[in-house]
Amino acid sequence: MGDSENLPQTIGRYQVQRLLGGGAMGSVVLAEDPRIKRKVAIKLVKLDSVRNEADRHEFLMRFQREAEVSGVLNHPGIVAIYDVGEEEGLGPFLAMEYVAGKPLDSLIKGSVPMSLKEKLRIAAGIAEALDHAHAKGIVHRDVKPGNVMVGEDGRPKLMDFGIAKREDASLTQTGTFLGTPSYASPEQIKEGTVDGRSDIFSFGVLVFELMSGQSPFPGASINTILYRIVNEPPAEVQPPVLGVLPDGWHRVFDRVLAKKPEDRHPSCAAFIRDLMEAVVEIGKDDRRELMGLMHFNGDTPLPRIVSRSHEETLLVQRPAPKRGPWPLLMGTLAAAVLAVGSWFLFRGARGARLQINTDPPGAQVFVNDLEVGTTPTNQALREGDHLRMVLKGFRPFTYAYRPGTAPPTFPLEPVVSDEVIDSQPQGATVVLDEKPLEGVTPLKVRWNQGVPHRLTLTRDQQGFQWDFARGEVPGGKAFALKDAGAVASVEPPLDPNAPGTLKLAGGFAVRVKVDGKDLGELGPGGKLAVPPGPHKVELANAKVFYRDSRTITVTAGQPSALALPGLATLIVETFPGTGRVAIDGQDAGIESDGSSVQVSLGRHTVTIRSAGGTRTEPVDVSGDKHLKIPL
């Protein structure tokens, strides 16, 4: 049955109306039950396309399993199965609930962005449905966006329990992998044995993708994806998800996507409640509504509902145990009223939402003099709200919000000032941003504060060099020239034993060791106080394959720059065949199938480990590079 023209008029007692979708192994049609005038979706399988009797048996078992599971489950967040039968000439069929809406995967990939609350509402609904299945001893085993329908009312419906497993039954062989690789749990990949905690992992992958629009374990090949699921932490989301605290995001998803099942959240609802604690862009009422979508029973206490919008804090106390049925009944009724009554508050009169972007990004955003975040950010605004964007090195930008008039990006104007570059002694030549300037110190220059600068002063065998961050200026101070290689300070030392400063000048963080002592991680622009004198400094960042060791002489009371190289994208491709990529002896986490990795500029060794052996190539990375290696 490939198109509408080949549709039968009836399937069982159901009157066929139109084709909803189809593929190589089956199709789904819209039909009506003439007895009760109810629309149903009928799933059919093309048994004539099944290759052998074993596969035929497996497909029939899946149909039977889905019908049996439906008999156990009864939940508004799960697509209901109404009937199962077999039609001569067509084979077996399932008549199930028809959901007018779209599959979640198409919404995630769609051109119309969903709001943070819409995403959380969908996640909360799926969490409640999965927890219901787990409470009944049912493990779905294929939780993914393609198995969730989102109705026109915004409510999600979990479907396709065709490979679900009852915990008290053995419907498939132990060690057999079933499911979709991108959403599979580590134990599902390695052992094929699963329980409800595997569904929680898969649900975590789904929510990660729903919230960020990207997979936590990306890859150009299935092997790469499976390797990352089993061995690597979730990918970094850049830029961070708007409305969610970055630290909270890491905490929540590191737990739900833990490699060991026992380290994950105990339930899907517990995961969503944890995620809600990291959300800062929804108010008290919205938080109440979302909590009301999830069922609380047994000994599970209602969590704190904390406003992140400068409102009061609401604490729902745990019901006192063993006081008879009335408190429990009243609590249940209250939760039901809360869930139903607040369901339609989704688009309250809170004003329009505005995506606030600045060029360059990273500006602090103030709404009516209250700081609300940094750009890019998304804010709910009313007409007349006063916006102010502040970024060091740029003039503050102010804007009175009027719907429909905001530009897609607010351009920030850099501050350009007249600065005097001076030295001690005077008469030094000046190189600014690698360009020699005419004249010697003292020298007046036009200084763009919106970009970083590198200043080098030279006179005879003495010199000075410093990296100025965006917004920093010379300030008319005389820089003391020192012997070549030494970096001077804008202030003379007051104490010969005063510590000097190591300042990181570069675009990524490094782990710092000084004289063999680990001083922790230092971010861009960060500083470390060290005693004066010579020191062996070791810098490393495994993520970008950077490692360096140097000796620096620190002068009392003066800063010394730790200059880092830039970063580039390295694409590794081999032919024929692919292998595992290592850079400088460290696994890069990619296959040599055209996948890319970020590396520091400089010389590296790329090793490909494939079934045919090992191939090693030295490579000089001076910019983005596409490396093609024959095996």
C-alpha cells in the first residue's frame, strides 16, 4: 500500500479515510470507527517485504507486544490501543488513538522556535507518562523524539511500545540490542539488558536535544555516536541554553546521562524537577503549572518551588503521613485543580518576548535598571520597558522597547580615545598590533577600546610587551623598559620580595603548574600571584591538545604574560576506510570519517588506528585544516 489510491475502503470494521504516513516496512492510515464515530490511526505492517520467517515472527510479536502493553497502561500521556486484528490481504493491524499534531522530532528541527516553557511542558508530560509505564513494570526501550506526538493543544503523547519489555517477562534474548543508537543507554549498547533506568537515560538525551537543539553525543557515524555514549561526557552547548543556569545544566545532565544506571535520577519526574531548579526564566505561576503536570505519589515529597524572578518563594509542605484518607484526597484534588486550571495559562499577558542580540555579544543587559543576563538573551518585555546594554570597551546602548521596532541585532559602538604611550626611558619605538608606528615615546595614538591590543616597545637592548584586553587602556603611564624578554609593569615594585603576577593571554583555559605544583585551572585573562624569580611553568588543555613548558623570570610586583596560541578546526578523513583518531597520543573522540575536532595552533601528531593497522602523520596547524590520509 504505497499511496492513497491503493487504500482499501475498510480495515476490519473501520472506514479508511486517508494515508497518514508510510515507509518500507509499513504504513499508518486515518480511519473512523462507524459504531462510535471515533477517528483512529491504524498501523499496518507489510509482511510481504519481510525477508525471512524469523523477521516475520518478530514483527508479529511486536504487534502483539504493543497490544499487550496497552492493556497494562492507561495514561493520558500514552497513545491508547483500541483494537488489534488481522485483515485478509493486508495482514495484522493495530487501531490506536489518533493524535492530531506533529511528531516531536519535526518540532525540534522545525523553523518555528519553541519557548522555554513549551519545551518544559513537553518534557514534564513525557516524564509523567514514562514514570507511569515504569510503575507498571514496562520499559519502553526506544524513547526518542520520533516516538512522541505533540497534539495541537501542546500535550505530548508517548507511543510505539513495539519493543517494550515487561520486567516480569522475557520477550527478547538477553544481549540483543534494540532501540535507536543515538538515544540508547550505555548498558543497552554494551549488554542489551535494560530496566527503567535505561529509559531515564534515553529521556535525558531527548530533553537535552529538545532544550538545546543538539545531541549530547554527536557524531558523523554510528560508531562514533556509540563510542561517545559509552565513554564520553555530554557535549558542551555553545552558546548556553537561554534561561538555564550553565552550572545547573551541567549538574543535571551529568547526572541523568551518567554511565552507571545507579548514578542517575531515580525517576523521570525527579530529573525534570532537578532541571527546573536550574531554570531562571519562568515565574512562580509557570513553575507551579509545570510541577502540576507531574504526578507525586507514595513517599515522594513535593519539591520547593522557587521563583527566579524576584518573587516570593512558595514551599509546598510534605503531607503528614498516616492521617487517614482525607488529607491525601484533598491534596490529590488540589494538584488536579492546579494542573487543569493552570494548563491554559501558557500564553498569559506578560508582554511579547524579544531576542536580544548585540554585536559583539557578551553585553550585560538591564531591563528597567535590573540586570537580567548577557547577550544573547531572550526576555519578556512590555511596551515602554527601558533596555540598557553595557559592554566594557563600548558605549552603553539604550533603547525604549516598542513592539515591532527592535532591530535583530543592536550594534555597539566602541569607545575610541586619545592615549599617550610613554616609556621609561623615553625614545622607544612603538609596535601596536604588530604594526610599527611613526615616532617614538611619548607618542599620542587613537586607541580603539573595543578590541584587544598587543603593545611592544623597544629601545636598544631593552623592551616592554603587554597584551591589553578589550576595554583596557595605557592610561598615560610610563612603561619601564627592561632587558629583552622581560615584561614590565605599569607600576614600579614597592617591595623587592613582593609577588609578581602571571596573566593568561589567550582564548582558552589552561591547567597551570608552577615549579611542579598544580595551581589549578586559569581562564582567559586570569591571574596568578607567584614569588619573584625564575619559575618553570607548565600549561595544558587536553580538550584542544595543548601542552607547553617554559621558564619565566617574574619581577617583584610586575605582571608576566602567559601568551597562548590560537585555535583551529582540524578535519580528519582517511580512505579507503576509517579508524579511530588520536592527536599527540590522546584519543580525540572522533572517527576519521570527515569528523572535526578543535585543536591549538602548532605542531601535532595525528594517529589513525584502524583494522588494517596504525598510521601516524605529523601536521603543522596554522589555521583550519582538512587532513586527508590514505590508509
